[in-house]
Amino acid sequence: MGRLDGKVAIITGAAMGMGALEAKMFAKEGARVVATDLQEEKLKEVVGEINEKGGKAIAVKHDVASEAGWKEVVKQAVDAFGKVNVLVNNAGIVIQKNAEQITLDEWNKLMDINLTGNFLGIKYVIPEMRKAGGGSIINISSVSGIIGIGGAAYNASKGGNRTLTKNVAVDFAKDNIRVNSVHPGVIATTMTQSILADKEQKAYLESITPLPRLGKPEDIANGVLFLASDESSFMTGSELVIDGGLLAK
Ligand SMILES: NC(=O)c1ccc[n+]([C@@H]2O[C@H](COP(=O)([O-])OP(=O)(O)OC[C@H]3O[C@@H](n4cnc5c(N)ncnc54)[C@H](O)[C@@H]3O)[C@@H](O)[C@H]2O)c1
């Protein structure tokens, strides 16, 4: 018995990093996976691996900032697998600039992907989740959604995700649609590669993380899997912090 048997899950940003691992873990636990990303070739590799191992997944090239793109993703999910039960709003970018340095174009681009993209995903899966009798939406925020590290636009987008989560959780609880946010600390992925390659920055990030290591994608994917499954069926509007103790300090 898989922990996600019978469920259909859309995961954005699934070509690499945490999204790719979540797609593989979800499929292993019985979900049929709609993996989406801008990077088509890498995405097809992830989906190819899932299907070779006996899982069920499709790849959809998708810009999360595009409303038409979201309509197409939801349509393809329903055409392929008949319904949508889970959405993981994972795709995101980081721009490590403060409010004085960041340009308006950079600000708008980041917001379109990290915040508007998540709103659009929520908007277009809700009717399908209602038809399916409920669902679970997981918004990948960050410790930067709670405290002021990470960059001005990044902080604002991740804080927006945190309270958007609570708004949607309250409004759609009656439809049995659960919405929770996940707040990773520092996780070694492509996103943090250049930051962690800088010895000083790495030492700083280690110094603010009480556990004696930085995070791995599986640390986050395990939490996301729990929120996607019925094991978390009484959780909505909550914040799952997975940060090695960073926020506790
Ligand atoms: N790595 C960390 O330390 C960390 C910490 C906290 C939160 N997060 C968040 O976790 C999520 C995943 O991060 P990651 O570290 O795996 O990043 P990553 O850079 O390894 O992967 C992000 C994926 O998102 C995709 N993507 C980017 N823009 C897109 C768009 N417009 N449309 C569709 N796909 C797009 C990329 O192609 C990539 O495959 C992000 O939302 C990130 O902000 C990461």
C-alpha cells in the first residue's frame, strides 16, 4: 500500500531540486504525477525514470507565471488521469538583492513566478479538487516567509505565500480542500549552489543552523509527502518548518 495510492498530484518545478525528488517519491507511494517545469529536457528525464520504474507520470512544459499555461496543465492532468487531488506549488526563483538594489523588472519577475504562479495554480485546481471531494495544496514558502533573510522580493513573495495559504485554507475548508505551507531552511540544491560555493556565505548559513548540517531535498520532500497524504487530514492553514532549527535560534 502506497501512502498516496489513488491520488493524482501536480508538482511544479519538477525538473530538478526538491520538485524532482518529490515527483519520484510521490510516484513511488502510488500517486499518478503531473510533473511540470520550464526545463523540458530535464523534466522528461525525471518522468522517464518514474515510468521506467513502474510509476505513472506525465511531463508538461509549463511557465507557472502563465495563466493559459495553468489552464493547460489542469486540463492535461484531467485528460490523462481523470482528476486532481494534490497540488505542490514548488517552482521558484531567488534574487538575493535588497530593496535598494533590486530593479522593478526583477521584482515583478520574481513575484510573477513565486507568488502569482502559486495563486494561479490554486485558482485552477480548486474546481477539480471540489469535484474530487477535496484535496491538498502545498505551497513551498521558506524561512524567508517568516524572517527577513533571502532578498527583498524573495522575502515578500514567500511571506505572501504564507498568508495566501491561510486565506485559501479558511475559504475552502468547507470543500475539504486543505492548504498548508512548507518553510525550508537552507537546502543544498541548484538554487543554493552558488551561495554555498562561497565559503563565507556557507559558514554563515551553517552558523545560523543549530543542527550540525545543512538540509537535503529529502528533508523537505518527506514533509511535503506527509502533507499530500491523508495522514495530515486534520491539518490546514498550518506552517511546516523544516530548517534544522534556524528559526528557533
Ligand atoms: N534550496 C533552498 O535552500 C530553499 C530554501 C527555502 C525554500 N526553497 C524553495 O523551494 C522551492 C524549490 O527550490 P529548489 O531549491 O529545489 O530550486 P531549484 O532551482 O533546484 O529548482 C527550481 C525549479 O523550478 C523551475 N522553475 C523556475 N522558474 C519556473 C517557472 N517560471 N515555471 C516553471 N518552473 C520554473 C526550475 O526550472 C527548476 O527546475 C522554491 O520555491 C524555493 O524558493 C528553497
